[in-house]
Amino acid sequence: MLIGKKRKLGRKIDEIQAGEKLEFTETIEDKDLLLYLGLSNDNNPLFIQHDYASLTPYKKPIVPQVMVIGMVTSAVSKYLPGPGSSVMKTNLSFPHPVYHYDKLSFFLEVKEVQKDKHTVTVSVMVENSEGKTVCEGLLDVCPPYPPKSITTRTMENF
């Protein structure tokens, strides 16, 4: 049970400024693809069948775009603003495909802080190892709220 235990939360709205940046890299591995495909039950042949994909303009299997979105939203949850954050809106495009084993570079930047709406706008750009943009756009993120103190009413829902 977590009640009363210290939890590390991300930065609150007053602690975030426009211009903050986050950069990191991730490589798409077989285990990542298999986990996604198993969890989602997505058997799109474009993602897993070399014979089918070779007959398309992609020439080889591609990574599901939602996996890239997951990596982006995970960075929000872990780092910018961090634990306790919630992605409220995404507006992302995928101009080039991501292929199996691609090494991706992620670039996130806080573009706007709206204290009255308790949101921050974060720009996203993801490049593959060839420098091609594979994902770009904006996120509206709700940073963590400061936790309220525990009272006797807190336990009413249990």
C-alpha cells in the first residue's frame, strides 16, 4: 500500500519553463516489438512479415507508430515533467517509417507553460540514425499536481 509513503513526483507547473529540453536515444529491439505485438494482438503483416513488406514501398517490416508514441509518452512520465504527469493531447505525424533495429534520437522541448490551464506544450522530434525525421509534433501535458494531505476522508473509497 502506498498511502503515506514518499513518492518521487515530477516538477510542478511553477517549476517548468519554456525552453527546457530533453534528448535521449532508444534502439528498437526484437523484444520490444514482440512485447507490443503480444500486448496489442496486432498482427499487421507490415510489422512482422518480411515477404509481405518486401512487396510494399517500405521494402521491409516497419515499427508500429504507436510504439514510437509510447517512447515519447514514457519520456514525459519519467523526465519532462516527470512522474505524476499526464499527456492530455497528441498531435504527431510520421513522415518516414521506423524500421526494426533503428536507433532513434528523441528531442523534446517545452514550448509553452500555461499556468491557468495547468498544461505545458511540448514539441517532439524523433530522428532515425540517417537523420530523417520519423515523428514530429506537439503534446499537451498536465504536470503533476501537488498531493493533498491524507485525511480520514481519503480512505472512504477503500
